[in-house]
Amino acid sequence: MVKTFEIIEKVGTSKKCYCDAIEDLVKDVKKEKPIGWFEVKEIRGRVDENGAIEYQVAVKFGIKS
């Protein structure tokens, strides 16, 4: 049996840490589609006008077909 995957990419954010951004994103995608795997493609952040840090992660998901 051949397995196939649809690939989607999403960006998650957190004001606490990168791990929270990843976990929240995985939970959100899992609600809609069956995840086979995921890969963190990019980690970045930003600092707003008040000096608060926002962590951002770009994640690629393999969705089971």
C-alpha cells in the first residue's frame, strides 16, 4: 500500500516561546486534518513598539491522504 501526503505550511506565533508556537500550531492543524509528520522550516521573531517579543515559526505539515 502506498501512502501519500498533502503538504501544507502554516505560521504559528507565541508571546512565551517557540515551543508553544509549535505546539499550538500542531494542535490547531490536528483538529482539521490527520497529521502524518511536521517539519519546522523557519524560526523568527519580532519586537513590537512596546518591546514585547513575539516568537514565530513556519511549519510544514504532511497530511495523511
